[in-house]
Amino acid sequence: MRRLTIGEMAKLNNISSQTLRYYDQIGLIHPEWIDDATGYRYYDINQSAKLDLIYHMKSLGMSLDSIRQLFEKKDIRLIEENIEKQLLWISEKKREIALIEKATLKFKHNIMEYREESRKKEIEIRAFSERKIFCFDGKVNIYESDMRTYEFILRKLKKQVMLEKLPVVYFCNVGSIIRKENILKNNFYSTEIFVFLDDASSENNHTETIPAGSYACISFKGEEGFSNEQEYAQKLFDFISENDLEIDGDYICEVITELPFFCNSIRNMFIRLQIPIKV
């Protein structure tokens, strides 16, 4: 038998000598022979089969500790159990990746809307499909609060999102609601903020549906947060009145995107106000 040095064995298997030493240290695969005089480690080419199996199991996502335990037990049933666990883990990761993909596409869409609508100044009537939201009552009227108070309310919303085990990626698209009865009285009062949810999200006590329909909309850049919101909201009300339209639901203030890296601290928002109307 021709003995292979650790360097030769590593090169033949496209791994590093350091990796082989680590595998030896944790009990995964030991040298076939160690020279007592020099301390040199030598391997047999047939040990490559074990290295191939380690590589394969690692590529399936198994930890080195799990692989070592399987080698020690020498029980095929344990391998099957680990494979089943790994398949469950892979399924969960696929769901996470699918969610991240949706959130990324949503973020991309919001940025495109910002680029397109930031050039618009006019009011338009848009048709929206049904939308699902996770709504949270912060118990504070955001229209009588400053941005620091709003930030504290957002922290509470984010905490609630996490408690409900909803993905935090939803948190990139928030909004607030003024209920119809207050809007009809021209009363800017809202304690409720929300995040948009995926259609497949589970239902709970905080879940609500924004109905499909026609909405009078206007978009604008939020100056110092929401300080100029009521100015643009009044334009919407005037438009609805001048065109003999009827308000048909709750007022929605949606933050399409935020670009805080364009300023030092306060949120740099692009906002769309939406009022459902009968047409």
C-alpha cells in the first residue's frame, strides 16, 4: 500500500490539509497511520470514499457533528431520520426564500413607483385589488404627535409583528388608517397603523382586508415625516367634492417607500393617500 501524505490526500480530494487535520481532531476521519518518530500523518486512498460521503452530507446541509454521530452509530435508520429532518429544514428554507423573493419584488415595485409617481402632481383615480393588512392600535393619535412618537409606535408595531410570528420583511411597507366616520367629519384622528401582508398570510385578530375598488389618490414626498400630509389630503377632498364623488370607506395613508439613507435621521418618505370612492 502506498501511503499518502496529508498534503497529497488533501490535493487528491480538493480540500485543504487544515480541513483534514480538523476532521481528525473532531473524530470524523483519522489518518490510517502516524509515524511515531516524525508525527507525520498518512492516509489510504480508499479513505476518499468516506471523504466523498462527508462532502455529500455537508452539501445536503448536515452539520459535521451530525455526520460524526452517524459514523459512530453505524445505524442506517439514523441516516434516514436525519434525511427526513433535513427535508423538513429544506422545505422551511424554501418558504423563507419564497417570502424574501416576494418582499424583494415588492420593494423593487415600490422603488419603481417612487421613480414614476414622484414626477406626478395630479390626482388620479386608481383601481386596487383587495389588500390584506396587519393592523395595530398604538392608542396615540398620530396627527397630534411628532416623528419621534411615531417611531416609538412603529417599534410597538414591529414587536407585535414578531410576536405574531409574521416575517419582519413585511415591515418595509407601512401605513395608517383614518376611519370613514372621522373622514366625513374632516377629523384627522388615527391611532391605527399597519403593514401590508401577503395574500397567503394566516388570519388573526389584527388582520383586516382593505376592499377592492376605485380610490382617489395623490402621491407626494413627506416633508419632515407627515407634516405636509393634510395639505395633500385637502386636495383630495376638494377633488372629490368638485367631481360630486362619494367617499366609500376608510382613508389610507400608505408609505410606498422610505429612503432614510438620503438624510441623516428622519424618514425620507414617499407617500400615497387613498380615499375609496363610489363611481
